[in-house]
Amino acid sequence: MNFEKASEQAQFLRAGGRLAEAIQAYQALAGQVEYREAALGVLAEVHLQAQSPDKAVQALATLAEEHPESLLHCDRLANLLSRLGQVGAAIG
């Protein structure tokens, strides 16, 4: 399945509230090197929607580690940690 079709399917699942299935779809996309960055970013959002903030933190931490040059990923991680009351971790 190509990226566009897989991404469309994952978006459809998410929009339909089928979050566990959407998470699986985005995890599969994240397993493909060329789509990993985009898929992990959306995966973090879906984890938040599914009330799994720890998994969202994990996805964003992975992004920040894999792309340390990206201020966006670092900012998203710090923002989420701060919202979760982990200010020390957000600053560090």
C-alpha cells in the first residue's frame, strides 16, 4: 500500500473514532523510514486523543531524538510535558 492510501485510511479511522486502529495504521507508517517523521507526529496527536499522554510523549521524544535539529519537535515535546505538569523535564 502506498503512503497516500495508507495515510488516507489512517485518517479515516481516526475521524471515525477508531483510535486503536488508527494508532496501528500510523505505527505501520512510522515503520517505513521515508514516512517515519510525519507518521510519528500524527501518532502523538492520536495518542493524546486516545487519552494516552505517556505514549504521546514517547512518540514526540523519539522525534526529538531522531531530529535534534528540529525546533518544532522539541517545542511540541516541551509543550506537552509542561501541560502534563512535568516542567522540569520540559526545561531539561
